[in-house]
Amino acid sequence: MTGRTEWPGDSPDSSRAEKELSPQDPAERARAICLRLLTGTPRTRRQLADALRKREIPDDIAEEVLARFEDVGLIDDAAFAGAWVESRHHGRGLARRALARELRTKGIDPGLVQEAVNQLDSEQEEVTARELVERKLRATRGLERDRRLRRLAGMLARKGYPEGMALRVVRQALEEEGESTDGLEEGY
């Protein structure tokens, strides 16, 4: 005995609690799986559909349960996308491009993805990029200018910032620190 409470759907081969549900009632199993998955973290419709498929819930029953959960507001991909953008932009400093990529991998409809990432405007992105560069700038002191530029711009690129914005923000930060940016090409 592990002392761990088992919840429906805890393991890939189903937990004891899930097996205790009537095997003849896949709709009840599907509801239990969805409720357990939604308990700790919001999920997208596709994430729940994938979990039901993995647990061999028939597609027609899964669709019926997911539609009902949407009707009562337990699944709301638009709200999920909006909260994801807000959280990941402010928490991790991700730009619109990276956020859109993450939402697409979670199965969010492209229209909802666009709507969610449009919450951020270019000014907000640039302010966040500046804050990220300011935090990282100290760690690059003592390195040659070109290496600092590559590291800082690379960090922004990995977070999804457009190349032009990343280079502009890094150049400005280096200039403010007294670093000469003469001779750096615009497209560097």
C-alpha cells in the first residue's frame, strides 16, 4: 500500500476507482475522467478528448460528454487561451509568437489563438522584452560586445520575440550601459 489516494484515470491502465465504475456505462467513466482532469488545472477540449480516447471511451460518448461540459462552462477554450496568454506572458515573458505556438499545440482553435494573443500589443511586448534584457544584462558583463548581443538577442528569440524588436531592444540596452554599438549592422 502506497498511502496514495487513487483518482479515476490516475494511471494509463486505469485506477481501481475508475474500474469500480460500471464498465457498461462509458458515459459515467468519461464524466469521471473529465472531472478529475479538470480538478487541478483547466484543460482544453482537445486535451480532454485525447484523455478519453486514450482510455478507450467511444468517440460518440466522448463527444456527448465534452459538449455537455462546454454547455455548463466546465470547458471554455476561449477563457483557457486568454488566461494562458496572461499567465505565460507575465510569468515567463513569452511573446505572442511563442504563446500562439503553445496554444496551437494544446488544440485551441486558430481563431481563438489569434484572439487571445491579440490581448498583447507591440508596446506590451517591447516593455516585457526590455525587462527581460535588463535582468539578463548583468550576467553578460565582461563579455565582448558581439557575444553579449548574441546571448541577449538569442534569449529573446527563444521566447518568441521578432528579430527586429529583439535587436533594437538589446542595442538600446547596451548603449544605455555605455557599450558602443558602432559598426553593428542593423540586421546583425
